[in-house]
Amino acid sequence: MITAMGLTLDQIVAEAAGLPQEAIIELIDRLMLRIHGGIEPAAERAWSQEIHRRVAEIRGGKEPGIPGEQVSAEIRKIVGL
């Protein structure tokens, strides 16, 4: 079992799951930056604007969302699981 600062990964995930959505997104961003390094500031701004635009379209009913279960099933199919 992997632990970090006395917490197991399951405990960390459980704690993170209780955070507001924006905090979870920021946590994921920070972890991805730690793994992959930073990106150019202009590219980061452009991606942030695009993400916010797409989220607004989905929330506004302009674009339909895709259920998470469907996305997960498609990913499993692609990777052969």
C-alpha cells in the first residue's frame, strides 16, 4: 500500500472527492504540471479560454454532454480493457 504523509492513496482520493469541483480541477492541473512540466503561458491561456467556452456551451444547453459512463466505456474499448 502506497502512503504519502501518513495517508493512503485511497484516503487522498476520498478527501479530494469532497472538494468543490473547481478545487478538484485545480488539483488535477497541479498534478499534471508536476508530471509533465509547464506549458507556454500563451498556450495555457488559450486552452483555459477554450475549456471555459466549452463548459459554458454544455451548461447552457448549446452542446450535449457525454455521460461519464459512456466515456469510460469508450476509453476501455480503445485501450483493450
